[in-house]
Amino acid sequence: MREAGAFTIAQDERTSVVFGMPKEAIALGAAKTVRPLQSIADKIIEAAREPACSR
């Protein structure tokens, strides 16, 4: 998805109950940003307000 231009977020290890999929996304470079669970919604809102070319 990231290669196609999508904005991608992975949950950090500290706040994950199971870190398997986020860990792989991070390792593959598929996650543009890594955030704790409590800040993911705010980051999505912030990214939605940015011009598409800066994501």
C-alpha cells in the first residue's frame, strides 16, 4: 500500500497486545510512521489534513 502512495501507520510494540503484523510492516518499511495506540487516531486526522503530495 505504501508503495502505491497510501499513508500507513503501525502500532508500536509497547502498546500492542500482539506485535506480529505491526513488527513485520515496520521491518519491511511498509509503515510510514509508528505510533502508540492512543495517538493513531490523531495522526490519521493530521495526515488527512495534509496535502496529498506531502504524505
